Amino acid sequence: MLLVDASVPTSAVLIASVLGFAVIPFAGWLSDRFGRRITYRVFCLPYVRYEGWSVSEALDHHASREVTAEDWVELGRLFVEYFDEQEVRRE
């Protein structure tokens, strides 16, 4: 059990939509002003900064204290079980 309130996924989608609604026009303006390559590099900086993190460390850092990285990994496993074997690519 993940111990997450049922409103968390809805809230996450709402927050992501609002952020996307604000960021996409801003990214377009930056791209028009400074060029596509520079804008892309600026938006990639957080990924470069956190390059050394493992998935477990990232989930432990950003997740609720009640939910561990193992809970998120188990949720991923449960999600993948719903796919047919030919639809899952394992690398």
C-alpha cells in the first residue's frame, strides 16, 4: 500500500498542467529571443546538475516521508504487469 491520499494524483496533474500552461509560452518566447539551442540547454541544466542521482535517491528526496523509494518501484512493477509481454521492452 502506498499510503497516498487519493487526491494526490489529481493534484499532481493539475499542478503540471498549470505549470505547462505558463512554461510553454515562456519557452517559445525564449526560443524566439535567444534561439532554440540555448533555450534547450537552459531547460536541460537541472538534469545535468542531478546527473549522479539514482532513481532511489531522487524518489527519496522528492517523495513524502511516508512513502519510500521501494513503494514507488513496486508501483512501477504493478503498472508494468498490466502490459502484454511483447509491449514491454526490457533493457
